[in-house]
Amino acid sequence: MRIAVFASGNGSNFQVLAEQFPNNVKLVFSDHRDAFVLQRAEALEVAQKSFELKEFANKAAYETKLVELLQDYEINLVVLAGYMKIIGPTFLAGFKGQIINIHPSLLPDFAGSAHAIEESHAANRGLGVTVHFVDEGVDTGKIIAQVSVEFAENLAIYEKRVHEAEYELYPRVIKAFLAGEIADGCSVREKNC
Ligand code: GRF
């Protein structure tokens, strides 16, 4: 399995995945040319590509280039980790059932929120992390795996727990993909779908 990780900024999840699956993580893409994730990729000697939506006439043209890039690298699983763009129809048509995302709440709580950690903390609800397939909606695709995270009054402490949970959950899901336990569009919990 050849994996591409998409990240817009920091890339700590990318780093965990690249370190744990060096034979599978073949490419990192960022939609920001100055994203720190690209430096992480360089240090880990993972191929890196970056271009920005504003460099294209429209989103379809941007996503056409993305699909070409992924085909060039023979990618069969796209792992979104802090990629702050909604996946549009062009990208989805090329990779439906092969794109997964991690979201820092127990979906469906706080779906679509770019501040899900802060919002779930403030509400003391939906505390956790979800990995799910990407579909036409925002954070609405089939859930692959979820883990609860214990509340802490202190937001920084809670946030640290969320990230620790992510660093454990995402590799667990990737391992399940590699073991053939998850097929296109099927979750861990519904192996027979
Ligand atoms: C993570 O909290 C992830 O759940 C969310 O964006 C954050 C990315 O962090 N989608 P990093 O760039 O991997 O450090």
C-alpha cells in the first residue's frame, strides 16, 4: 500500500505515520508552500510536493493536478492529517473510498468545526478522536474508528491528551488497512460490508 499524507501546517501526525510506516508513506502534500510539515518530510526523506489553490484558475483545476500527482506516485490511500481544505468532487471522483481523515472530536459531534478541540472541551461533550472515510460532506463519511479522551479542566492538558490519542489511533487504523481489515468504504466495526 502506497500512502500520501496531506497536511496544511504542523504535521505532527504525518511525522508519527512516516516514522511508523516508512515503507508505505511515499509522499506528503501540503496546500501551503511554507508549511512546517514539509520540513519534517525533508528530515525524514519523504518526497514532498506543495502547490496552492490560489495558483489555479479554480478548485477543479487544483484538484485535477492533485489527482495527477497521486497517480504519478501510484498512491492508493490518501491520509488527511490536518489538511484544512474540503475535498471537492474532482478529487473525490479520483479517489473515492481511498481517502481517510482524522477529526479531533467524537463525530458526529462538532463535525465541520476547525476548532473541534476547543469546542468539545467548552461543551464537555464529544470528547475524543475519530478516523473516518471522506465523502461529499464535511466530516460525514463512514466512521472507521473512534476513541474517547478524558476531560481535563485545563484546555492545554486536554489538547495534549487529544494529540496523544491521535498518535495512537491513526497508526492503529493504518495497520488495519495494511492487514486488509478495512476495504474501500468499510469500517473496522462492519467488516462484512
Ligand atoms: C489534528 O488535531 C487533527 O485531528 C486535525 O488537525 C490537527 C493536525 O495536527 N485535523 P498536526 O498538523 O498533525 O500536528
